[in-house]
Amino acid sequence: MTQMFFGALLAGLISLAACSAAMAYGAAEDRLEGTASVIDGDTIEIHGERIRLSGIDTPERGKRCGTVNVYQKAALALSDMIGARTVSCTILEIDRYDRKVGRCEAGGKSLESQLVRAGWGRDWPRYSNGDFAADERAARSAKAGIWGLSCPDDLWGSRNYD
């Protein structure tokens, strides 16, 4: 009887260890970390995986405020924020363009928050729950980035940021 008990206990422990390893692997898949390439102002790539920064929006390709290419400025700002640091992203979902959407940081600082505070992006409450609203208010108040430029009314297209 003792031998049967220990056999069952051992089988249970092996099963538990296998489940634990699978759960740890699944948790690791929710994070991507490594050297990032900037695709545009709100999209990066790590290990061949595109990641859309969650909860913010930056100007789209071709958008200008006067003579300033604000699409390019946002991408360059993101690149400067990353520098040579490792980027770590928590993946939240997959979007309709099959990109991973996540919250990312470099050097312990949120890339989303930094972009919005620098004025090269804006809070998108529909996706952020207002997490970057204070950063956007600070950028607007300081006339940082796009908020200090003469931008056309259609800079953000027909998107609704309420």
C-alpha cells in the first residue's frame, strides 16, 4: 500500500512539474525582450515580431505640420528613446493587422508615456483607459512636439480619441 501511495504521489508530482513548466513557458510568451528596430512612431520589431505600442497613436506616414514631417519626427523620437537599450514588452493582444500589441519599456521607462509626454504621440483613451492623459496634458501645456507646431485639422484623420 505504501508503495502504491508513493507511486501515485510521484506521478502527481511529475504531472505538476510538467504543468508548471508549461505555465512558465506560456507566461514567457506574453513578453518579448531584445534589441528593437523602429518601424514607425508607434510600432517596433523585436526578433522579427512587430509590436504596436498600446494605448497611444502617432502621426501616420506622410503627415506634416507645415514643413515638419511629424511622422518621421515621431519615429526618430522613439528611436532616440530606445537608443542601444534592450526593450521589454508585455504583449496584451493581437490586432487586426496581425501585430502584437503591447506595453513596452526601455531603461525602465515606458516608451508610450515618453512619446506622449514628448509630444510626438497622443493618448488614445479607447485603448489606454486614459493612462497617458496626464502625459498628453503636460505635452500640450509645454507645447512639446506636435503641440508646438502649426498642424492641419486632419493631422489625425477621422480617428476618434474620446
